Amino acid sequence: MSEHGKTPVTVLGLGAMGVALVEALLAAGHPVTAWNRTASRAEGVAAKGATVASTVSEALAANEIVIACLLDYDSVHEVLDPVAAGLAGRQLINLTNGTPGQAREMGAWAEELGAEYLDGGIMAVPPMIGTPAAFIFYSGSGTVLARARMALDTFGGVNYLGADPGLAPLYDIALLSGMYGNFIGVIQAFSLIGSAGVKAREFAPLLRGWMDAMSGFLERTAQQIDDGDYVTDVVSNIGMQAAAFPNLAKAAAEQGVSAELLAPLQPLMDKRVAAGHGAEDLVGVIEILKK
């Protein structure tokens, strides 16, 4: 603890997200030692009170709690491998985007070096850090979470998922998958309507209203998956939807718009129907994905 009772933290990486993390810590009164490969990027946080380390070894030596926020897991290894001995006795919190397998590998690597490991998945963009809208998934060492909790609370909501380091990136990627699936539909819809000269701003309220009306799909789908029941109370079965779905591609072609964003769904629907599941709801395609 610092003399003011605030946890001192080292932050490795000063990209847009790293800077946002440092600024949130500083605003809450936490002493911060920061390091970045390109030293000039540290000038902004230095002006706000961060101590800038000239080397990674110096940054590791400064504090027990070390937060890495770099481009990818390979970057974390590139930065830490040459000074791996300096991780002994440290609590390493990795807020770099990656996969469950990468997180588990890094957790085992850190433990072999005598460090405790906590992985994190940031569900926010940099301007959201430090606001109630931001939250972060954490998994790995509960001890690290407890020791660093005061500092981690400055970033946003804390969601601890358990001791498996791979859970935080798994939840992260799952939510991002839902987000990108949503984006795909929105982009396709605007592209189609724009082909008729309709302004996106004009169409947006209609699209918002439709998507809000369909939002109950999430809870219904979750229940169907957990129950393993894709046929009860089906109002629009996959057989009918598979037969009608080609019209989305045909209409796009007529309007001079590509349908490649939506194309992957058709063969999955056709495969499920061909296997005798035409009476099911669309969500039954998840059985194909679960191979």
C-alpha cells in the first residue's frame, strides 16, 4: 500500500486501453509505474503523475501487482520472456485480448516462474473505462483478485468467473461473437435499404424497433438450449425458414448488394432440415456447431 492506502500498480502497455487504465488508477489516487515500448507514448500519463520506467525490469521491480495490456499474448511473451525471472513474487494481471487456450498457457507459464496469475476480458472501449458502463471479466487466482481489488474497481464492474484462467477470455469472446453477429445484420440491413436511396438515419428507428421486438429471442433461445428442446411451441420452424432464407440473397442481388455476410447460415439450416429436424426452431443449428 502507498502512504495514502492506495494499491501501487505497474502497467505494461500504453496503447489507447493501457492509457485509459493508467488514467483511471491515477484519478483514484493509485501510484502507477508505467512502461511502453515506444517511450514517447508515456509522456501523457507522466504529466498526470505516473512514474515512467525505462525498462521492463524496472517496471516489474517497482510493484507486486503488474497489469499487462498489450496487443496480443505473443506481445506479452515478447515483453516478459527476456525478464521472466523478475516475475517471481508478482501478481500478474493480463488484460490483453486472447483465447481461452492462450490464457491457460500463460497462467501455467506464470506460475512456473513463481508468479500468481489473473486473466481478464475487458468489456468496454477506452472512453468507458472508469465509468459504470464498463465491466471486466476475471478468472484465475482469487488471491490476486482480492489483493488488487481496490485498483481493479477503478476500471469498472468486476465479474469473477473462477479459478480457470480461460473463462474470462471465453466469456469475452462469446459476448463479442453475439455483438458481431448483431453488427452483421445491421450492416446488411443498412446496405439493402441504402440501395434504394433511403438514408440510414431515416431507417434506423425502424430497425431499432424491430430488433427491440426480437430481443426476447435471447431468453427463449437460452431456455431451449438448456432444456435441449427445440420443438415445443415453435411458431416459425427451421424448415420454413430454410425455404424462405434464399430470398435474402436474391433480394440483395436484385439491389446490387452482396449477401456474403449472411451466406454462412443457409447451409447450416439446410443441413439441419436434411437431417430430419425441419420442425425445430432455428436454434437447433447449435447442435451442428457443437461437434
